Amino acid sequence: MTTRTYQEMDALRTATINLHKAKPGLRGKVDAMCCECIYDPGSGGGTWREQVEACTSPECPLYEVRPRSKPHD
Ligand code: SF4
């Protein structure tokens, strides 16, 4: 098992945010915002998308449009 340093995890998080932020349109911006909000590569909580899917803040204005692997209800 490979152990990442804090700096490597922070760089991965920043790269993931920037990747989505650079996409045209609102989809990438929403994805980037959710990553910025919740994604922690060192948490053991899964991929950025899995962590966003597991968001427990339905009061957030982005909650209904947050990225999910399955279609929205
Ligand atoms: S939907 Fe959840 S992960 Fe996305 S910005 Fe809101 S609180 Fe953060």
C-alpha cells in the first residue's frame, strides 16, 4: 500500500478542483465547488465523487445538483 504525504494529498485535491473549474459551463463549476467543500483525499471516504455523493447537507443550494454517479431522482 502506498502512503501519500500530506503535500501529495493536498496537491491531488487542488488538481481535482482545478480540473473541474477549468471546464466550460456550470457543470464543472458546481463540481469544483463541491470538491472544494468536501473532498479530502486522505479521509478514506472514497473518490471525490463518492465523497460529494455522500454529502449530508440538503440545505445547501447546490445539494440537488451536486455531482452523482447515478441520475438525480
Ligand atoms: S452540495 Fe454538499 S458538497 Fe456540494 S457544496 Fe453543498 S454542502 Fe458542499
